[in-house]
Amino acid sequence: MERVQVKVEFLFRSSKAIVYQFLTTPSCLVRWFCDKVDITGKTFIFSWEGSEEVAELVENVENERLRFKWEDADDEEEYLEFTMSKSPITGDTILVIVDYCDEDEAADTRQLWESQIATMQKEMGGG
């Protein structure tokens, strides 16, 4: 099965600093992304219902961009990236997520991110 890049974009009424905090702080990550996370240096161990995934933080520009490489990725070139920017018109924070999946899972992957980010926005107080 061919792997494809999935890119999704979300708007937040929160500052880039708050969005960044929700992407990097264990107490925030467990509110929307995973059941548990352990961070040691640049290694993040995410847990979901007893299953673990290990990712290395390979790029970290505070309040701008995070890029993770999954330890067991199917392809060395794949990554999970969060990029934050400010809308010049509204001042809202734009969060762009880049992820990878099998071609036949692209719609499900988009739907999963939409669900996860809706939870994140709710946890932030509405968005």
C-alpha cells in the first residue's frame, strides 16, 4: 500500500504560545492527544490504552514548529509535524499538521485529527 502525506489546518483563537504548550507539555497532551506521555530529553513515549509509540523530537522552534520522527515509522522520510503561524487578518493561530498514513486510510486520518483537535480546542476553552 502506498503511503501518503495528510495535511490538515485548524484555526485557534488562542495564542501560538498556548497552542505550543498543548503540543509539548505532558499535562496538556494527556487532555487531548494520549492517555499518558513520558518525555526524556527529546524522546516522547506516548501511550494509548496500553499501547506505546516512541517518537523523537527532531525539530523544535518554540511557538513555531515541532517535528517528530516515529521510532517504528514505515518510511524513514515520514514525520509528524505541527506548524503554528498567526493569521494576518484575524490574528488567530493557524495550526497545520502533517502526518503520514496508508493511502486507503487518508480520510480516517483526517477525521481522527479533526476529532483530536476539537478536543484540544474544547480543553483550551473553546478554541
